[in-house]
Amino acid sequence: MTDMKKDDLEGLDQDFQNVPVMAHDDVFGEITEGGPNYRNVGWAGTVVLMMKTQIGLGVLSIPSAFDTLGLVPGVICLLAVAVITTWSDYMVGAFKLKHREVYSIDDAGGLMFGPIGREIFGFVFCLYWIFVAGSGMLGLSIALNSVSTHATCTAVFVAISAITGIGFASIRTLGRISWLAWIGLIAIITAIMIVTIAVGVQDRPASAPQEGHWQSDYKIIANPTFAEAVSAISSMIFAYAGTPAFFSVVSEMREPRYYTRSMIICQSTVTAIYITIGIVVYYYCGSYVASPALGSAGSTVKKVSYGFAIPGLLVSTMLFVHLPGKYIFVRALRGSKHLTSNSIVHWTSWLGCVSGVGLISYIIASAIPVFDSLVSLIGALLGTFMCFQPMGCMWLYDNWAKGKTEKSPRWTAMACWSVFVIAIGSFMMVSGTYGSVVSIIDSYNASGGSSAWSCADNSNST
């Protein structure tokens, strides 16, 4: 991949005035003036795209996870997940800089494990983002339900979420999407802060008994079952599970060497927001915290916060549909002139990929309309596999040979860390999936849940 500066491009224009090529990229090929510029995301745009893939639906389940684990274990687990995923995010950039031909996690899988690895990683990548997009549509439908006071059938709101998400996801480059990400990020943070402030000044949570004396029953240390604990941790993993999207983001950066700077800013800010929101909301609401958390402060604040959150949830859904659609599109047209042109094949393929992903996500959102359970299931079954094990393998792939010649203390420590990340990821994938499935079964046994394509409100909040 050639990182061309302005002077380089000016010299290129002087030498090749009749050739409308802006740059050559190891993934996208020739980037021309007449087609989409896939290398046009600056470092600030990278920060906001990263933060928007992280801050979305996951943060809304953190106070509920604290209720399951207790305040102190919840914060410790959240910080542990933050440390592991930050290292994983760093490895994405490091691996990309060493292997410029890598576009997505399937390319990394192909390098490490051959054709079978490429197909497995590619399939899980698509499945993961399709499920996440489904959860995004579900979250957006909850917001529309709340703002409109359930004005129409929930199935209609899920369909509206799918249509709007697909429409915005059809924007072809992340460079053009980044300005929407700014709007979405500001909107979702504003909504979260409204609820955080509201729960601090209100008399009691909306779902708490409204008569008599009330005091928050928050727990410093809780006593969850194994299934409840791993399900809660899986929700935290989902809150940081934007990692596989970072491959696509760094591939569209103008200057990939600034990736680490952007990633550190993103992870530091995200972690600070998660801890603040989780502690404050859970401290004031205790076991009466709603999930999604925006419903914790009563019907009026709920409507206001969801009103602000709608743009943020829409941008999240857009990104979650765009990423797997872009992956399939690049995989299908890579190496052909249609990838970076405005041909009929290009547009037909692009719109078909985005629409197909959106349709499957819509089916998932309608078939599993239980927010908490869907979030933890995605985090456990797919999030860990996308954020933990591959990155441990990536370090070993690039550095294992060095240990054969000289096993320094640093190399030994990093090798042990990589193995630990692989092991803990595998454990959480199996145990977290078990806990999430148990949670889904318990939810339906207790209240019947919300049936597929239901008109009932699919929020767990009041």
C-alpha cells in the first residue's frame, strides 16, 4: 500500500497527466478520480469511526451487568476487558502495517491458517456484524417505540429501522460516513448523559416502588450464578467488540501510521465513559436499573433520551450494515476494475451486498427481540472470537520465529500473554454462550418474552 503525500501526488500528476490514477492500494487497486476514494479517512475521522463502533448498544447494558456482578467486580471485569481489547486493537494496526494486503480479518486468517482459515474467519466476521446490525435495528425500534409511546406495531418499527439503516449504509466510503459518525457519537453520548444526570437528581428509578421510603439497593459485591456472571461479562465484551471493524477503518486511512494514536484516544475515552455511566446509573438505580439503560429515569426522560439517541442508533445500524456489506463487496470484486469504478456491475454489486446484509439483519432483529439476551449472545458467541483469539494468533504468527533464535524476557512475556488471550477468549466463547442461552430460556419461561415479529414493546425497560 503506498502512502502518498500531497507532493507525491503533484509529482505523479506532472509525470502522468493523462492517467487519471490517484494512488495504488494493495487492497483496492488503482484508485481513480472517477471512482470512489477508499483511502480518505484522516486520523480524527478514524477516532470517531472507532468510537462509534464501540459506543452504541453495548454501553446501554453495562449498568445491568454491574447489577449482576456487583459494583467492584463489575468495574474490575470491565477494566480487564478494556485492557485485552485495547491490546487486540493495537495488534490490528501492527498486523496491517506488516501485511499491507490485509483488508479484513479473513485476510489475516488466510495468512495464518491458509484457505480454510480465510473462509472460517470471513464467515464469522460476516455473521458477527449481521447479528450486531440486527441488534442495532432492535435498539432503534425500541427508541422509536419509546418516543412514539408505542404508536404502532413493533414489527413496523423494526422494518423502518432496517430500511433507513440500509439506505444510509449504501454510502460507499468510510471517509464520507465519518461526518455522520460525528453526529451519531454526539447524539448517543448526549442521550446517555441525560439519563446519567436524571437518575442522580430523581427521587427514585421509574421501576422502583413509588410509595414509601426508598433507598438504592446497589451491591458492592453480588452473588450471581455462573451462567449470570459469564452472561454479564459477555455484555461487556460486546461493548468493546468493535475490534474487527478496525481492519476496515485502517485500510481506508490516508495515513495508517497514525492508527495507534487514534486507537489509544478511542479506547481511553470509551473506557472512561463506560465506567462513569456504569457506576453512576447503577449506584442510583440499584436492581431497578433498566436495560437498555435509557429507560431508567422515568417515561419523560426516557422519551427525551431516546429522542437524542435515535441519530446515534441509526448511525450504529448504518455502520453495522455497511461493514459486512463492504467486506462481501470487496471480496467479490477485488482485483477487478469494477471495484473502484462507477460501472453498472459496481453499483449493482454494492447495493446488492448492502441490501442482502440488511435483510438478514432485519430477520434476526425480528426473530430474537430480547435486547439483553441478544447483546450477551453476540458478545459471547461471536464477539470473543473476533476480538480475542485472532489477535493472539497474529502476534504469534509474526513473532514466533524470533523466539527460536533468541528468547528474550520480553518475547517470553508477550508469547505467554498471547496464549492467555487465546485461552480466555475460548473460555468466554463457550461459557458465555452457555450463559446467554440460559438467560434467553429463563426470560421466555418467566414472562413469555416477546415473540418473533411481535407487536409488543421489545424493551426490557419501563
